[in-house]
Amino acid sequence: MAEVVYMPKLSDTMTEGVVAEWNKKVGDAVSEGDVLAEIETDKATMEFESFYDGVLLHIGVEKGQTAPVNSLLAIIGEKGEDIEKVLAEAKSAAPEESAEEEKEPAKEEAKPASTLAPKPKPEASQPKPTPAPAPAASKPSVTEGNDRVFASPLAKKMAEEKGIDLTNVVGTGENGRIVKRDIDHYVPYIPAVGGSRKPHVGVETFTDEPISQMRKTIAKRLSESKFTAPHFYLTIELDMDRAIDLRTSLKEQADIKISFNDMVIKACALALREHPAVNSAWLGDVIRRNEHVHIGVAVAVDEGLLVPVIRFADGKGMPEIGAEVRELATKAKNKKLQPSEWEGNTFTISNLGMFGIEEFTAIVNPPDSCIMAVGGIRQVPVVKNGEIVPGNVMKVTLSCDHRVVDGATGAEFLNTFKNYMENPVLLVL
């Protein structure tokens, strides 16, 4: 009997997924445990294994397309089996695309992201369309070549009438598909000397970029954090001379390479062990005091920000921390992080020092109660032993959820952290 495979929910925040790759094609034999496809979630690209044995009879979401959780992904059954009835039932039960996309472009632009959630109830102003397979021409398809442009039939017709080359149009529909509004708003560019492009003088131009799954999640989580948790901020300046000397000595004498970020993570981990109130989380009815120290390290990727976690960081040496950070950062940038590698943080560090940022504030990363923003090291005049001498300083700012951490508590933590950073020999004991 044919079995329907639905788009899986691969993370707690996932509402829809993108098929990054099909590892099987229609007609291939499938065994339970075989990797059926690679699914891109809001945080990573993950392998999805089959739960059934049989033959892949139907693919419901082509490579590169987006589909809500619990929508039809594939059908697996016996070779030659008639799946028309199963396919019709699965399509009628799954969330459907709006059939009015081209007829009512204004509604398409105003369509909220929540309509992509599984099995939504139709609004009163939009009558529910009769369940039926959507015409193949109205859905974007994906090919391996770069010479094909994905556009709706109406957009193609309008472009032809206006003499617009679709390869120069940026699509704002699903998966970058060119739709009517893109043709309406299209303004041609004039190549300038040297091969660069610039718009007509006096003509307003813009590009609407589709919102990725990751960016939707970042917007939702950080908005909830900023507008729910009462933030306050504490900034402290560190003398980094000894930290610089230690890093240089370890490299020259023992060929051990560590970064200042590795030092920050280790110093934070040790300070959190002494200040469990900062290593805490607001859970509504209770405040959870974590006895373990799991530090999230913010990593910038093309589509936003991921926070892989260094677990039990207080028990690891700086070289081990550095190697783990590099490995997780590589996975994050390649979208290969697994849920176990991004979940469970008890404290978060965001470091923009390598970008030349001297000081900034960060938004608390739930469920943590605090996040530390780390700036770059600057060489400035400082006073030591009554004399003005060159010095190296670095500023860090602690953002705190006032529901959990009070000002004095945060200040005590920062002073402990400062002591570790200014006496870095304590980090290697």
C-alpha cells in the first residue's frame, strides 16, 4: 500500500522547509533508513531518512521549492501501484497555494508569513478554493542550468509586451519567481563606464528580496526577546596587555594558537561558574539556575545569524574551545549544524571586534538571561603608575534580562570576568 511522506518538522521553530536535494528519483528503490532528501530548515540543511520500504512513486516538492510542514513531500509504495487516489487525498488535505496569485497581486503582497503554517483556516475575505492539483505552469520549477528564468505566465506575457529581458528582473515571488508586480516595478539599469551599473538619475529604484526561513526566525525570536524581556546594559573596559603577551608566548614557546575569542569564552565560562544567577533563564513560572555552562557563540552566515553551542565550556581548555568553535562555525556557514549543536545555550557571546567595532549592545538570546557583546582591541594612551603609556584596551557590554539579573549581579559578574581576562594565566591553570 502506498505511503504518504510529509514535510517533516526538523526543528522547534520550523514552519516550512526547502528541498535542497533529492537523493532518490522517481522509480528508485527505497529502504527504511535511506536518506531520501536534504531539507533546508530555518537553521540548517538536514538529511531526512525514509520510514518506509518500497519504490519512490511521486515527488511532491521539487528541488529548490518551499513547502509547509505536514504538506505532501513524496509517496512511497510498490512498483506500478496506482497512486491517483492517495495523491488526490494528500493534496486536498495539504496546505494549498493561492489560485488568485496573478489575478490579485495586492493580496499576494500583503499575504502574511503565518499563512505558510500547516493547514491554516481561510480568512473570511478569501473564499477557500476547491481542492485540486495546481496547474503545473503556475508553480515554479527548478533546473540545473542557469539559462532558465522562473516566471509566472502573466509576468512572461507582460515582459514580452514591454520588451523586458526577464534575466534582468529580480523575482520577489516564492523561491525567486518573477511575478506581475516585478514587471510593474521594473526599472532598467544603464551600464556605466567600467562595467558597473547605475540607475537613471532622478528615478526611484528598489529591490524586494524574499525573506528566508532563517531571517523569519531571527525576526520573530529577537522581536519577542526585545519587547518581552526588559533589557539593561553594563559596559566595562579591559586592559588586554597581559592577554596579548600570553597569546604571543603560547604561540612562540609552545606553538599553541589561541584567539582572543577563545580567551573570552573561557573567562566567561569560569565567571559563570562563580555567578550562577547570570547563568540562568526566565521560564515564566520559575527561574532556572543552570549548574552546567553551555556558551552560545554567534556566527554570521549569509542569511543571518546562527548560535552554535560550546557545551561544558568551563571544563575545556582554550585550544579545545578554539578547535570546537572553528568546526561549528564551518558547519554553520555550510548549513550543516544539527539541532544538538545549536540548542541548550545558557549564555551567549557576540564578538564583532574582528570587524573593527569598538563597542555595541546585543539583544538577549532566549532562553538566556544575558548576552555579552565584545568589541575590538584598541591601542590608546593609558595611565599606569602615574605615567601615560601606550595600552591595549577592549570594551565588552553585558545585556541583561532584568527579570532575572539585577544591576549589582551583572556588575559582579563583569568584574570577575575582567579579573580573568587581565590575569590570563588563571585561564590555563
